[in-house]
Amino acid sequence: MLRNKPRKANIATLPFRIRNNFRRLPNRFLLSDNDDNEKMVQKDFEDDNISGEEYNEYGDGDDDLEQRSDDDHIEQRSDNGDDLEQRSDDDHIEQRSDNGDDLEQRSDDDHIEQRSDNGDDLEQRSNDDHLEQRSDNDHLEQRNDNDDDLEQRSNNEEGDTNMISTSSENETESDYIMSLESDEEYETMSSDNEERHDSDISEEKLFIDEALAKDKLPSYDGDFAPYFQNLTTAALFCWIYKHNISTNAYEDLVDIIMRPEFNRDHIMAYQLSISDIIWNVLNNPSLLKEMYFGAGVDSKTKSEYWHGTLWAESPLFGQEQLMISGEIYQCGDFVYYYDNERKLGRLRAILLNEENQQYQLRIQKVLDYSDLPGTFKGELRQNRSLSGEVWLQDEPFLTITTSQISEKVAADTLRITEILYKHHTHWRIRDATFSYQHPSEYISIRQPPSPTIPVYKLFLDIYYDDFGTFRNVYHSLGGVYVQFGNMPARQRKLLKNHFVLGFVPFGGNFNEFMLPFISEMKEFEQGKLMEVNGQDAWVIAGLGVVTADLPQGNDMCGVLRHNANKGCRTCTASRESLTNFSQDVPATSRYHHITDDQFKEIFNEPATTRQRRLCTEFGLRTRPSILDRLLRERHLQTPQDVYHATAGKIGRLLKLTCELFSQKGEDEFIKAWKNFEKPKKWSRLPNPISHNASFMMSDYLRLAMIMPFILNSFLETSSLKENESRSILRRIQESRINMAKNVIIACWVYVAKTMRMVFESKFTLDSYDELQKCLEEEMKILPKVFPEFANLPNLHINIHLLVHARTYGTLINTQVGIKEMVHRIFKAMVPRTNCKNVELDLLKRYTTLFAIRHLVDGGADQRLSQPCRGFATMSSNFRNLLTNWYITEDKVSNEQEPEENEEAISSPVDFITNIILKRSLSRQDRENIMKNLPNFKSELLLSFMDIGQKSALIYSQMGWYELATYTMEESDGVFSKVHLHIGDVVTIHEEDSGECYAIIKGIFKYKGNDDKYYAFITIDWFDNINRIHNVLKCPLFRIQTSQDIRWRRIFPISIIDHVQKVHFVYDTKIDLWIKNNYYFTAI
């Protein structure tokens, strides 16, 4: 037995600095305990010497942004809390049923969160073990300067073995409290730090977890120097952190908070520097090569941020100017252009055509009086036109070539006061102030210091949401994450490309927490010189979109919560008209410049009662969000999240539907639910009736895909309560009793159809029209059948989703489904951290993983002249350790893999590798398959010819299996592991018919003439009979019979295009297969 004592290893992390951005507030300022218990701050406006003219400089007044009404007139809430979005700050993560079922914590699937009933506090100590009780002057987290950087203690302290600890110099958690009265003071402190080196506030204390200086790096030799001594140390360290193993002591954070000695002013907040994040992303070669920097793209198929209107129009992200015929044209200029004749228009955006890579221009029409519809012509407008007034026409916009441009027009020679637009096919005119300002009107950027220097414009996506840290104790952290919209969608969906900015402490203030981020972003908005890949580059970064759930999204817009009378952050519709799809949206929308004026009016009102009245009238808080200090259109760039909203609608519809069932209907539903064949790759769904509260949001989406088919299989009039059926018939004004069940199924059909369109990954111009149609149909039928949907905020956002889709290319670009998964990752780490200071421990773990990921991707350490050879040349076995790390996407199935077949299977194509066949079939199963293959030998010969072997087969060795796995390189270069099972539905591209569908009946290997085994499949085709199901609105198919020999059945495994891309449901009533048009991959 080896008894060598393990040694500590000093890990030199890359320079990811964890910043302490806490600042003490004056005693007269109050911080809200949580989002639901806001208090109006009692503030003397005269003492602060802030006038109305100084409002813009003052911003939102850090400490007053969360001021709220004591009697809760501003934030009205409903009592029933039915909406999935109208709940506690945990928003689905901490929701539980009465028996303790957590929406995010289920058996079998979520082992990471499960604990025994008597073991919820794994580290509860006896009453004598009060190590944390200290005097009022003691600090909760006092440590010496030698404390390990990642909170790991030695094996002697905790009794664990084989642990690798890390240390960092100058790590202190002192009682450093920043007392800044504004972010301007924060910036001044940072800039004057060297001059005030004797001050108590210094850069050394600002960053409490900096990387080691070059002269302090460990003096290791070897391929992994200076980070690790050798491969063994590096591999064990990665293994430990992969599985979140920690030796830190567990402390009950709630007990600490409840102690009378506890002082909330001593709580510190920690944040990573956005400058560091940007530097490391741009200097990561694996990421930089995937990122897009350039003009907005004119594409027939829209899937990325740069396909949307915001990217193309904003100088922060797209191309702001272009030289045409020796003259510079900028976005926002008014121009003359030729379109059969010389016309006037406004240059909205400079685009790059995706097909020919030529520049194109998006033009908004400007109309003369003669171009107006006859109903708007009159003497008054005619007289105004004589003095130079013209009219803007709203969408659709024109796209022209650069050769069609004639000349620029001076903007001061034009007068525009009205905009012509269409509302439900009718022309209308509105005041020009009721329109989103073009970004060029409020954004101006500096040009790079040299015309030859490379320019990188970054589109930042900020996500903020609370997540519960403990199972049975209410304690939440506010996770703030950053994504880069410059990455394509396939990269943004990877967990490793969600970058952590920090965690807002429990009871902390979001606006105060974001002050350092705002300060840094103001520099990036104007342009900043950075070193990228060894050369100077001009980096511009802007806040492109803010994503959050419904309540917190309103907070970051400065709008009251969604239960207020005007609680929509995109429009001013009253609570009584939320689901009125006929409302004039452009006339009722919120606009940044108008909201600014309303905030000023509220701010300048000295009387508190009058302030509250104005807040209620406008639907606004007393102060704007701190994010409004950045250059953005607050209402357009904080879109509603379709992930939360759609799950909320489905959850409510499920609850209402189950309440309609009679006892017989419940029994029939449970039977149909259990017998329904769900897609194999889905995790097990809870019982919709008895375990409704255990559904996660992704479960609701999956339920909606199959619910119409389940209801259609059993639902009869007798399955419903008689009084409920008659109530529905009265509401829909029908007398036929069987219409009640039909309209219930129709509700689920419309919801599923709309959901499928909302989560579409690619849009065309026709897709936008179809989306609008689906949203309108859903909004009409749900309140009609179920009055509980009337004026529901989750349903109201249907009115705004089309605008969001056009702004950002698609709706899934701004949905937070994958971002919610990041919450679960950090939540799983909490029990293994030092729970006294969760935020700091989580950030240290993250920065360590981030540093190693940076090295694995080929990134350089700016402190060293040479890259680390070990990570660049490490073996494939070591790389496999990182493939299913939490910072990467793992596409491998969780099923336990059986023994592999002995003989290697050869692949006939380059994009398929590592073919493995598993689970041999019994002799009886093999014979049953062969009975349905009358032309086995001739079709097998054709399959060998498909892979390039055209001679007659000389071998007969073969073997049959139940499943197969292989690795496939997709068209975008991403590798994924594919699992094939007998019974799976696959997609096959056929030259004549296009996309076709088949079901796998058998998987076998056969020995070719080159002495190599190849994998083949036998299939039965689905035959489209060109009929649509009357109720489900899905196409009907007939399966190929054994006597049908029109189509070949045996193919090489490489013929498969997609596995489980589609879902078919067998209908026993009509003996046909129904293609589920509502099936898609939710996340």
C-alpha cells in the first residue's frame, strides 16, 4: 500500500480578476430585502442638490432605483399566483409542491440536488460547534493571507486524501468597504489609484483574487509548466474539479444571517471584470475564428443576431458608414435613390448580401403629399407640405444596391412630424414621436486611431435571474451572465460559452452590483485599444440585449411588475386589454425617449404621494434601471422571454384541462398517458395530474408536443364534467355537445403549433407571416374557451413577439432555456462549497475552469512568452476528460453502454467514425426480420455498391444487433454522438422526393470483399397519403407493408440524415400514422 503523503500544488491561474464591488450605503438609504418587498426610500431631494436639468448626469441614483411604494400601490399583485411567471424570485427553480417536489429537483434525473429527509443539512454541527460566533467587530470570513485561492484546505485539516490545493498571494478578505456615491466616483478612484497609493482604497484591495505575478509563478519544469508539475497533477486536478470535489467546511448560511451580531453592511459582492472576459475571449483562437464581426447580413434564411434589424442599424454592432462614389453615407442619413424614378428615403442600414458578398442598402420610404392615401389628404397637410414637410412610411422597407443611390439630403431641410403605417390592412397616421429612434440618433462612436487597425465590435447579451442555493431554506443568489452575440447559434448554445459576470448576494441590490460593469462598458462603447493575438486592435462593445424572466425583465426596464395596471415593459396597454389583439401597437408602445421624459416628471415631483400617482399612471418605477446609463433602447432591447412565457401558458392550460375531467376521464387520461409512446431520447415525464408541480419548464414544452395526440386518443363527452362542458359550449356559442371535446383539443393544437413556430431556429419572410398568424389564433381561442386566460401577461406578449423576432433574427436567440441550465450547474456546486461565502467560492471555481479551458483552446497566457506545450499536445485520452466537463456541451447519451462487438466496423464515409454495434438479437428476432426481406441479397448488393464495392459478395458472415452508436461530424464542424435503436424514426434525403421518413426494423453488420465489416440498416418507409387529420391538423402516413416491394429496404448506415428529428404517432382508430408537426428539440 502506498502511504506517500500528498503534496500541495500551487496553481497559477490566468489573470481573471475577481473584483470586490461592494460599497457602503448611507444610513438613510434602504436596500430592498428582495424583489417582492420593495420599500420607498425616504430621500430629501433638496439635500442631494439634484435639479431636473441634472437628471441625465445623475442617472438612476444608485440607491433609489429600487424605491417602491409602502402600500404597494405601484406594484399590484394578484392573490392566486396561477401564472408560472407570477411567483417568487426563484422562478421555477425553487417552486415545490406540498410534498416537497421541486420544479427543478426530480427523482432519477436530478440526483445532484437530492438529499435524504433527515440529511438536508449535510454539515449540521452540534450546539457546541459554534466556530462562527464572533464579536460585532469580527468578520464572517476572516482569513490569513495564506488562505488557499480556491478555498481548498489541506488534507490534514479535513481528513480527505488525494486533494490538490491551490494558493494565491495577497488574498485577503478584509473589511474593505467602498464608499462611493456614484459610478463617477468609482471611475475616479480607479483612474487616480496610483496617485493615492497611501489611501485605504487601492487597486490591490479592489481585486481580491488576482492571478500570481510572473515572478511569483511556481518554478516547475515540464510540459505543463508553470501550472502543474506533471501530467499526473494536471489530470487529478481536472478530475477533482470536474466532479466538484471539495474539502471546504459547510456552514449554515441562514444561521449566520439570523444571528443578532450579523451586519449586512459587512456583506461583500464579487464580480469578474468584463474587460478581462473580453480580452480572454478575443485571445482565444478557438472562439475568435468562430465569431462574426461585420455589417448586418441580408439573408433569405435568418438565424443569427446579425440577421436582425438591430445589428444592422446600430453603429455599435454593424457597419455605420460606407463610401459610395467618393461620398461617405452613414446609417440614418436621408438620401435620394432611384427606383424607376428618383425618390426620397432614409438609409436605415448597410447590409452585406449573403450570396454575392456585395453591399446593399435598406431604405425607409419618405413620402410627399402626393404619395399619401386619399383619406389623409387635406388642406392642412397640403399647406404643411409646401413648407417642406414630408412623411415617413413604416415597414416594409426597401433593399436596394449601392448603384441606385443618387445623393445625400441635408436633414435640416426636411420636416417630419407624422408616420404612415398599416394597422390590420388599413392605413393610419401617428405622431412621429411614437416611433423607435434610429440608433444613429443616440449613438456616436469614436473612429479607431489608425485606419489599418483591426476593429472588433462586440454584441453583449446580459442574462440575470435568481436561483435558490439550498433545497429547504429560502436563500437565493442573482446570477449575472454574459454571452457574445458575435458567436453563431451553435456556439452560443454551448454551456462553456456562457460567461459569468458575478452573483448578486442574497438581499443585494442589482443596480449597485452592476456599477463596475457600467463603468467599464462606457469605455467600450466609445472604443478601447486592446491587444488581440499580439497586435493592437480597436474594440467596441455594446449592450445588445438583456434577457430575463417576466418580473426581473420589467425591473431592468424601470417598469412596474406585470400585475400593475400598466405592467408590460413593451407597451402601455392596461390590464383589462392585455389580450386584445386588435390594439394599435405602434400607438401604444413604450419608447425610450418618451419614458425618459416620464422619469424626469416623476423625479422632479417633490411630493411622495404625487410620485406614486405618476408611477401608477405611467406604469414606471421611481427611477430608471442602472442599465439605462448605457447606449440602448430599453424597451426594444429587453424582449420578453418566450421560454418562461410559453411554459407558463402550457402549465396553466394543463391545470385547467385536468380540472375538466370527470373521474372516468382522469382514469382514461392516465391510461392513455402511460401507453403513449414518447420519444426515446426524452427523460421520464411526471404524471400530469398527480405531479403537476414537479414539471420543469422543458417538461411543459415536451408535454405540449404530445398532448393533442393523447387527448385525441381517448377524449369523449363522457370524459368531461357535464357542467364544465355546458359552460364551454355557452362561451363558444355552440349547441352540439361533442364540440366541447373538439375545442379542448383545438386549444392544445393551437398552443403546440404556436410553440413550434416560436422556437423555430430559422426564419424566412414567409415564416414571420406564419408566426404572426399563429400568435393571433392562439390569443383568440384560449380566452374564449378558458376565461382564466383573459388578460394574462404570458399571453399578452404574443402581440410583441413578431417585433422581437425581426429585431434579433429569431426568437430563440433571446430565449433563456440553456441559460437556466447554467443555474443548475452552480446550484449543484453550493453544497460542496464554503457556504458562508458562496459567491466568492463559486467564482473561484469558475475562474479556475475558465483558465484551463482557455489553455485547452490554445489561448496564450499574457504573462508568459511561450504557450504551454502540455495542453497543446496532450493525448486524446486526456482530452476525453474535458469533453463532458460542465463547460462543454455533452451530446453523449446517459445510458449505460454494454459490451462492444469484437470486430471493428468500417465507415464508408469520412464524416462518420467510431461505429459500434451493441446487444445481439436473439435467433427468433433475426428470423422475424428476415421474413420481411424477400429481396435481401439483391438489396444488400445494391447497398455495397452505394459504398463503392461493385463486385459480387464472396462472404456471408453477418450479425444482427439492437442498437448502434457512431460519431458524426455535422456540417458546421460540430461532432455529435448518434444513437440508433430498432424502432427509431429516421430522416433520409431522397433525390426525387426530398426529405423522407422511415422506421428502423433491424441493424446488422456484413463482411465485405475487402475483409472489413460494414454496418447496414433495414427500414420500413412511411408513405404520405396526402391527407390531413381533421382535428390535429397533421399529415397522415401509411407504413410500408411486407408485401410492398416498391421501395428498397436495406441501406448503409451512412444514408441516415437525422435520427429522431421527427415523431410519428400511431392512431388505432384509423389505422394510420400521424406525423407530429409540433415536435422539436426544446433546448
